[in-house]
Amino acid sequence: MGFVKVFSAENHKKIEGVTKEAKNILLKYDYPGNVRELENIIERAVVISRGPAISSEDLPFQGNKFEWLASSEIAGEVSLKKRLDSLEFSLVKEALDAAGGNQTQAASILGLSERMLRYKLKKYRIK
């Protein structure tokens, strides 16, 4: 995988590839964000991986569900963008929970337009 080599070099890590189990998970996911989404998943996995290969534990999936990790759970050095995405994911989820799933109210809590909230829900795959 080309992304693994690129992000391993960028992050000064020696990640040699992807385990068979992780590869199967990656192949089953439908990537609504296309190649950029795959690229982001691989970059994140390289950053948090502790072994010589990306494993299923390094991927942001829980069962069949995509799940960003909270910043407190991310190990090692992480870029500002990744930390901000993680924080934004948590805040959007918390606001939606506090609003009982009501998107209009959640948008109001966050100080966002409903359109922007819908964009973020799609971006982070929050239902």
C-alpha cells in the first residue's frame, strides 16, 4: 500500500504493511469519502500503530461502524488537524446526545447552521 509507505516516512515510523485481518476490514468498507477517506484512515493508523504492521486495532472501526477516537485515546504524536477532528467529532456527538438526536437543537448548541451540522454528521459518520 503506497499510503503506508508515505505516512510511515512522514511520521518516522517503520510500518511495513497491513495485517491480513486489517486488510480484510479495509476492503469491506465502502469509502463514501473515496480515496481521501482511505488516505486519512491509513495516515491515522500509521500514527497510532505500535507494531511493525497496521492491525485491525489501529483502524477507526468498531464492528462495521466507523468511529474516530477521542484525542485522549490517541497515542504518540498527532497532527493538529487530527486532534481538531477528534475534538470536533466529540463535540458534535455530545451536542447531538444532549439534544436527544434533534439536529436543529444540536446545531444551536454548537453555534452552527443546520447545513453545517449535517456536513459534520456526514463527515464523521454520526447517525
